[in-house]
Amino acid sequence: MAKQATMKVWDVQLGLAIHIKAPNGKYLVIDMGTGNWESGNTSPLSLLRYKDIHYMIITHPHLDHIDDILQFDNNTPTVLWRATAITNDEVMEDVRDCDKPKFEKYCEINDRFSRAISSDEDPTTETPFDGMTVVKYATVLCDKSNFNNFSPVTIVCLSGIKVVICGDNETASFEKLMNQTGFTDAVSDADILVAAHHGRETGYYKDFVDKVNPRLTIISDTSKSSTTAQTKYTNASRGWDVHNKNKGKDEKRYCLTTRSDGNIEIEFGESNDPNFKNVLSVTIHA
């Protein structure tokens, strides 16, 4: 049976929530955005309550990326990555009273996950995800006045399909990442790019996007903010046929946004068709 993964970029408006189900049924979760009340997707993490979350990445401790964190203990991951260079005291600085329970939970989790992972748990190998690998690059050299720049860039690969997922990276982190050994090769010529910082101009770093050279860019954003770099991402993407389930037809797209396209679903990996090496299928419902 062909090994395939399924990925969902949730329409959480301002924030990010991505779930990737590996061929063996284990999950990679990136961030815990929540709050699109209109579509009923108020808690994406709660939908994984009885699932096997092997690996979770919290890109950085800003509210829109940890908004669902109070659901964390319903199904804790085996392996957790977060920006450990940011101390709990720094996380809690200037937090509003109404948000304190979520940030206090983040700090408790930060303290709790301290053990070393075993070789068979290591997501950079093909073992835990049955052929799917997860590699991340991050820097600790940026100014802590902006937690966005501690976000990792995560690369997910399966059977020749490559997905590159950014956090809220801005110029300062991209400048350092582009000089890290192996980074440009790892992100080059990807199939899917999840854009940095919700498609804003502050997260658009041309040298990085040119190196990624994506077929399709996805922006997780909200109508309440401006995705000022959307046209740039459109122009920098090669294009891919996307199936619009509501319209019942395929259409060539270059850039998708959760704001306009709702939840975005992707299947990728080995093809069941002997005439094709691999498969990349993208579906929207808007």
C-alpha cells in the first residue's frame, strides 16, 4: 500500500494550527491556534483527543499560536519542541490578566518536557512517522524583544514531496537561517510553502521564498489584518491544480489563504497509480 500523509491547515483566522497525519496514523501538530467561531473550528486540538500525537512544535509563545493550549493535557505529545531560549519569566512579561492561564500553562509545559528523546522517537528519521521526516531550523541569536524570530522553519518530506512551514519569522531570523549549514538545500524547490507571519510584508524574505520556489503557497490569516505580501507569494509560486469541493471542479492556484479558502486539506506521498511516482492533492471548501 502506498504511503501517504494528510495535512490540514485549519482556518483559525489570526494564528496557526496545522495537523499532519503520517502514513502510520501518528500526528505532527504545529501550533495551537483556535477561534474561528463562524465555521465551528473553535478547538482543532480537541479533535485529536484519542489520536497519537507523536510530535508537536510550538513555534513561539504568542497568544495566536498557543490559544488552544488549555486542551494540551487531553492528549500530550511524545516529543515537544519549543523555543527553550525564551525563559518563562520572559514569556510572562506584560501578559494581560485575561490571558495568564494560557501563558502559565505554556510555562508549565515548558518545564515538564525536559527528557532527551530516544533514537526511535527522533522525527528527523523515517522511524516514528513510517517514512515521513520532519526537520526544523531555528536560531537563538535574535533579539528577544520579538519572539517571532525564534520560530523554526519546519521541513516535512515524504516520497519526494516537500512541505515547508514557517512560524512568524521575520527578516532578522531569515538572515541568520539562510546562513545555517544545510538550510537552503533543505528548503529548496518545495511543493508547499506555508508563509511566514500570516502573509505579512514583515515575513516576506525574497531570497528565502526564491529558494523555496513553491508550487503553492498557503497563508493562514484573517480578514481583520492585512496579508500585504499575498501578491508577492502568488508571483513567486509555480502554480498547482486545487480541487474546490463546493464548486466540484479543479482550478489552478498559486496562493491560498484560510481567510478566503477556509480549511485547506492536502494529501501527499507515494502514488497508487503506477504511472506516477508520487501524489500531491490539495482541496478547499470555499
